[in-house]
Amino acid sequence: MDFMFQEDTENFDLNKTLHEFFCYVFSTNCHIDEASVTSEEMRTLEELDSLEVFENLKEIVLELLRFKKDHTKSDNAELIQKNEQFETLLQKSEAEVRNHIRVEHQLKLHIESSQNRIDELEKLNAQLNRKRDDGNNSDKNADKEVDIKLKEFEERLQNELKKVASKQKENKKEVNEKIVKEFEQQLQKYAEELEKKDKIISRLKEECMKLKSKLEEKLDETEKLKQEIERLKVADKKAEPRNPVNIEYLKKKLEEKAVDLNKMQQKIKERASNKSPALPASKENQPHPSKDRSRNSRRSTGEAELLKSNTIDSKKTNTESTPQKDNTAKKLKMAPKGHIRSFSDQLRPQTAPKRVGHY
């Protein structure tokens, strides 16, 4: 209960009132300290005079003032400390926000550059695919041309063999042996050249397959990098904190893949430049058929004149040349096929004399 002062000023007793007030203050203080007031303390309080009561009240009031002063200082200090902590947290938050904004800006720039690089790589991939398709088509066309030329050569060879078989009856045995040897040497030479060209074509096909597999591997890695960039975009929308180390690692990885693709492009260009001389001549560079026919006709005329020079002695050796003709035909059939431009080059001797007129 709170202490009540007397309102009757006529019967007011100051000493008694102070004594009662001091008793109230003492009991309240004990109650706050969770202590009980004993009977001895109550008797001591009743025995106190007015001066002692005043001194005790004075000490209590001064103690209250000191407590209030200390409490005020502690409150102010706590407020100042909290204010400083709040300012520190605010500065830290501002720094984090600025850092997040900077990282976000860097990520946007990196994503834009990566997207541009991906577009360039896709264009390069399309170009490489077109070149690869063109190379495959050119290989197929080259194989077809080789087959056509081989068939033409077989036809010309059969025709020439028929001509040679019909003219062998008019030639000498030595001339027949010499022609047969020349035929065999030239056929062997053309067969070796054709085998070399087949090896070159097979090697080029193997290299194209290897480059194709490497290109597919690089495409798979590019798709993985695309997925990683999409994941970064999704993470950017969620505004999560970024790790600069991962960004730098992805940037380096993209640069390495770009360097690898550039190297592959250079290799393909080199292989294409090395491959072009080995391919057969195009239709534009091939000689005109009419020119070949006229040239062959001129050569056949000279060869006919050369063979006619030996018609006088050939009548004596017709019976001996017939077995030789069969053996020559067998050898020519067993010889490997080769790519030959003109069969007249084989028949024409290197030091054939020029003759005028007919014998």
C-alpha cells in the first residue's frame, strides 16, 4: 500500500509523519529485497528519534538520486552503443548491397558475352557442318568419277586389246614381246598409283571421322556450358549471393573451349587444303572429249604407221605369234586396274621415228 499523508493541517505532527514514512520506506525496501522485517527491527524503528529518521531518509534519497543518475548514464551508453552497432550493421549491409549489385552487373556482362560467344560457336558449327557435308559429297563424287574412269579405261583397254590382238599377226616376235613388257610395266605403274590414291582417300576419310567425333565432343561440351549459363540465369533471378571463384572458373572454361574450337577449325582448313590436290580434277579442269578424241586419233595414226612397217616380215611368224597373243591377253587381264587418261600413251613408243607415206 502507498503511504498516505494527513490532510488535517491543524493536527499535523511532522516528527510522527516522518517516522511513519521512514517505517513505510524501510518495510518497502525489505519487501523489494525479498526480506522480512523482524520484530527487533520494528522496535529499533520505534526507538529512533527525529534526527536519526531524517538522516536515514536523507541517505535513502541520496541513494535513489545516485541510482537514477547511474541508470540514466547506462541507458544513454546503451543507446549510444546500440546506435553505433546499428550504424555498423547499416554500413555492412550497404557494402553487401553494393557488392551484390556489382556481382550482378558482372554476371549480366558475363552472360551477355557468353551468349555472344555461344552464337558465334553455333555459326562456326553450322559452317563446319556444311564443310563436312561438302567434303563427304566431294568424296562420293570423286569415288563415282574414279569408278566411271575405271570403266572407261576397261572399255578402252578391251578395245585396244582387240586391236592389238588383230594386229599381232602382222608384228614380229621381238616387237610383240617389247609391247607386252611395256604394257605390263605401265599397267603395274598405274595400279600402284591407283593403290596410293586409294590409301590417301581412306586416310582422308579416317581423318574426317576423327574430326567429326572431336566436333561432336565439343558440341556436347558447348551444350553443357549452355545449361550452366541457364542455371546461372535462374540463380540470378533468385538474387542469391554469387561466388566470384565459380564465375572466373566458368569464364576460363569457356575461353578454353573457344580456343579448342578455333584449333579444330584451323585443322579442318589445313586438311581441306591438303585434301584438294589429291582429289580428281573437276569437270571444268578436265579436257574436252572432242580434243581427246582428236589427239587419240592422231596418236593411233602414228601407231598404225609404225605397225605397218613390219607387215612384210609378220607373215612368216603368224603361226608363232598366236600363242604369244593368248599369253599377252591373259597377262593384261590379270594386271590390276589403274586410273589412266589415255591408252594411246602406252602404245606410242618414246623414240618412234616419224614416217611419211605408207609401206
